[in-house]
Amino acid sequence: MNFQRWSRSRLLLLSLVIALGIGALVLWQLQESRKATWQRAQATNTNLLFTVSQVLQNTLESVDHSISHSVAMIERAARGSAGSGNVLAIAGLDHSLLFAAVPGHGQGVQVVVDDYGRILRSSEALPPADWRFVETDYFKVHQDHADAGFVIGTPFMARRDGQASIAMSRRWNHADGSFGGIVVQTLRLSMLHGLFSSFELGPDSGINVILSNGDVVVRFPYTGMHVGASLGGTENFERFLRDGHGNFVGVAAIDTVERLYVFRHLDGFPVIVNVAQSTHAILGGWKRNAVWLAGATLVLMFACVALAVAAERRLHSQRRTATRLRRAEHELRLVVDSLPVLVGYWDDKLINRMSNIAHLHWWGLAPEQMMGRHISELLGQARYESIKRYTDATLAGEVQAFELAVPDKKGKPRDLAATLIPDHGDERVKGMFVLITDISERKATEMALFREKEQFRIILESIKDGVITTDPEGRVIYLNPAAGALTGWRLDEARGRPVEYVMKVEPPEGGVITSCPLQEALKTRRAVKAKVEHVLEGRDGERVHIENSASPIMDEQGELAGAVVVFHEAGQVRAMANRMTHLAQHDALTGLPNRRRLETVGRDALSLARSEGHSVAFLYLDLDGFKQVNDEYGHAMGDELLLAVTRRLSARLRAGDVMYRQGGDEFVVLMSSINTPEEAERLAIRLIESCRTPVGVSGKVLKVTVSIGISQFPGDGEDLDELVQRADRAMYVAKNGGRNDYAWADAQLAEVTPSDATQDGLRSHREP
């Protein structure tokens, strides 16, 4: 045991040494590679600086030679004349001789300026402008210092072409040695950009030309940014001035980018040139390669150690796996044998390879006896042939489920449910898992339930009472033929619909039903008292007086499973009594509920509103101009008009709103539930709009409008009489305000007297 542990430790130690050696070798190689990359960049930038410096040196020397030539010719002409004749002498110089040394066209322009800053001569035609050279920095330098020599000015934007340029100048003197003016040569910076455009140093890198006072002349690649900016006083510029030439790594003051600077001063000129390449551009490729190589090395080191660890663990894992497999096999066998179903595995030749102990209990064959048997030996050839299509489909890759009847070891028939699940291999089905459940008891129960259900169906279809059953949400599940005959619905049409849609009922005295017995049974979970009277409206519109009762249906756990309603026709005597009750509470002309009905329904609505906490609205309507129709055309025409207007008004009501006739041309609309006052206002507007169109009656076109007063419970009163009276008063306010409008009741509203009535002869308003 100790030897094995020592062997494993030595293997791990050896792998660790190898991994560390690989890491050290790669690290050394990376350091050497970085050093070589940096040295290459230094050498390349030094060569580039030499090339750039030579080009710039030659350019400046060419410009200086041109300026010096022009100064010499001007001073020679000045010596040949005296006083103000200098200007005439300069003006008389031959143009081609004076500017013979000026660089080619397109690089800039050379001008001769006198001591007042005025242009005397120029190598190219200049646009008219106020050329004030006297204010330039280089003019002042030459004016104050006779020995200034070659001066480079601050970069500027040229007026003649809008190009960024620099001015280089020398002083010229009169014959007596006094200041005569300057000769200025401009140079477009874009020309220098053209000279250096072929150099590519990478992002955040470039070539900089700086004057000895710190002003930036130009940066390449040329963008125009930072031209003219001053670097005076910055750490990098101070090093340029101090060392003269060389290289160093520094952070730029302008953009805070770290760069390698290679620099030098131009001989004979106040100019510093540097090549500045960002350290990221120099080492970016090296860093990417280093990251990749370091990552690969770490992976290799880890793999080396991991392989050693894996090799050490492999043998131990194999032994542990074998132990676990034996334990898992034992546990699986316990689980499979404890199942009350047959579980087995059959290969693609239908030979048994595994079975549980249930086979012994059902068919008298232990699992070891099942092993190697063909399935036909268990079922018999005839029964095997009957299920062969299922086994073939399973071996083709499809799950199969079917039922069969097989006798057990005692010869007792068993109803079985079999499920065959294919075992998919890499390229084909290798076999199938078989799960068989004994469903004999379930089948017997189903048969008993079917017989019982069939008995109930025959009973329900034989009785004369209508029967409708619903689910807990009140949707129809079943209705018997008697219910179908009374409602006009077939079962297939009614199933799934709300019961109130199939069985439309209302109270015998008319109006909207306030509580459906079946919905009440569902809500309260209690039986509704028997022989509740309603009027049933059939699908064809026929109305029948019925007696009905409803009860909830509860399941074994006491949960609501639905409800049942039983109903039958009430008979002619009951129908006549209900008809008389209806006539007593409805208007004979319009068929609308009357004032007596309003008193009953209105108080019920207010009581319900108090208990549930919602609002009720009353709209008091009076027709404008109706009395004139009665007086002019007679009561028969007035009755026809009243019927036509009533139909219009009723058509604009919401579901649940009811209109009652108070008498004459006055009506009350009861809105039994509103959420906001705006709902009552919107209904009032709709009713007013419905009467604005003239009505055609018996060949006459009659015009009536409606005035409406509105009161609301609980804000405008607590009882029915008070609310109706206040709506009545508000109606007169609408009339007195111009008719054809509505008004809200006000608790402080003054009582309206009969003298306030409008001039259309309306009834006198009764005092409250």
C-alpha cells in the first residue's frame, strides 16, 4: 500500500517538474521575443526619422535658398537707389529673376513685404485682402532683431486658399543697413503630408514636426488637429530640447497615449522632428501571440499534471465503479421486483434478457427461468401472432400501447395494458422494454359505471321534467329531451354554452331576472327551494311559464362539481294568474313596466346597492312638444307617436337598464348599477340623440325632443321617492334651460313650481 502511494506521489512530482520546465522555457522565449520586437521598432523608427529629417532638411534648405536669393536681389536693387527709390527699384525687378528660386507652383507663395507690412511683390497673384504682415510674429522678430536669420512662423490658415500653412522668412535691409522689410515664403502643410503619406506606423502613431518654441507645425498622418498647439513646458518637449536627439518612452501631453519617441533637431533650422509610435502598435502583435502562447502553455502544463492525476485515479476509479455497478444492479433489482407490474427486456430477436419477480407471481416463472425464452413461449403461438404487429412496430422504432387478455398461472383471465418502448442503439433498435399492468379491476369498474350511466340516461330521457346539468362555471354539460323540447336546444348545440344562454328565464311579472336559480345554487352551494316560478323563453321566442328548482353537485372530496336544474311547465291556470300580475305592473299601451313596478324593483335595486356598495342612477324623461301633437292630431296619433318614441328610447338602453312609464309622456329609466356618473350622462346623451330625428307616424312627420333629469344614489338621496322627485326637478331645470338637454339633481336645488313649466302645455309639476 505504501509502495503504491509512493509511486503515485513520484508520478505527480515528475509531471509537476515537467510542467514548470515548459512554463519557464516559454516565459524566457517570450521575454526574448519582446526584446527583439522592441529593438526592431527602435531601429525601424530611427531609419524612418533619418529619411524624414533628410526630406524636411532638403525642403527647408530649398525654401531658405529661394528666400535668400530674393533678399540678395532686393538689397542689390536697394543699394542702386536711394530713399523712396527703393520701392521703385524693387518694383522694377524682373519677376522671373526675382522669384527664379521659388519652389514649384502648388507648394506656396513668396511675397516681398516693406517695413510697413505692405506687399511689394509676390510670386503669384493674390486675392484682394487686408494683408497685415506687420502683426505677424515673424515680422516683429525681424523688425526687432537684425540677426534673426531664417525664421519659421506659427502655423496658420492661408487666406488665399484656406489651406493650413507655415511661413518662413528672412529680413532685407536698406542700403544704410536699416530694416527694409521681409521676404516670406509660405509652405502648405498638405505638401508635407504628401511627402510622408507612404509611412504607416499603426494606430495612435505618426511623425511630428515641432518648432523650437514648442509650437506643433504638423502631425502625420495629417488631420489638421493640434496644428499650432504648443508643447512648451511639457515633459517630453523639455527632453527634446535637452538631449537634441535620441529615443525614449513617454506619455503624450495632448492625448495621454504612451509612445516610443525617436527624435532629432534639424541642422541650421529651429525645427525638431520626431517619430512617435504607440507602444500598443509596437507590442500589440507580440502581446496577442504571447497571450495565445501563454494560454496554450498553461493548457499544456495543466494537461500534463491532469494526465498524471487521471492516470493515478483511473485504477482507483475502475475499482470504485465496479463496486457501484454491483450496488446499483442490486438496488435496481429491488426496485423492479417491488413494482406491482410486469417489467422485462426483450432483444431484437424477442428473447428475454431481463424480467422482474412479478413474472413468478403472475405466470409461475422466476426471472432466471424467463431468461433466454422467446416471447411466444410465454404467450402461446396464437396470442403471439395477434400482437406481432405491435412488436414489429416497436422494433421499427415506435412506442406501442395496447390491451390484451391473458390467463394467469391459475387459468384466471386477466385484462392487461401493455406498453412497448424501443431501445435505440447507435444505428438500429437493439430491443425493447416491456411494461404490463393488470387492469382487470379497472375494466370491471368501468363496465359497472357504464351500466349505471346508461340506466340514468334512460331514466332522464324518459321523464317529462326538463333536466340540465352544468360544470362549476355554469356551462351546459347535459340536457334531456324534455329540456330540449322546452328550450328549443339540442344537446350537441347547447353543450359548453352558459346555462343562462340556453335557459332564458325572467320573473313571471316581467323585467330582468335578478337571480338565476342554478347560478344561485353554484354560488351558495345550497339547493334552491323547489317550485320557483319563472317565464322560460324558448329558442324560437315562445314563452312558457315553468316551475324549477336547482341543486349543486358535490364530488367525493366535497368540492363543487357542477349543478343541476329541474323544471316543468306550470300550466294554463298559473300562466293566466301570472298574466294578470304582469298586466297589473305594466303599461297597457307601451308594454313598459309602470310606476307600481318601479316601486318594487327600485327599492330592491337600492337595497342591493347598499349591501354591495355600488351606485344607482334615475333618469326622469319628459317629451318636449308631445301635448301639441295630441291637441292638433288627436290622441290616436299621440299614442302612435308615443309607441314609436318608446321603441327608440328602449333601443338605446344598456343591458340591465329598464325604462318605466310614469304616465302621459313621462318616463323613468333605472340604471341599477353604475361605476361613475359619466355612465348616466352618456346614456342621457344617447336618449336625447335618439329623439332629434323626426318621427314618421301615419304619413305625418312629427318632431319631439326629450328633456332629462338625473339623480344618483347615494349622493342625491337615500330612498326611492326622494331620488325620483329630485330627478323630476332636475328635468324641469333642463326644460327651463332650453329643452332637449339634461341636468343633474342638486341637493340645494330650489323647488320648481308649476309656473316654471315650459310653454308647451306640459303637466303641472307636483310639489314635493
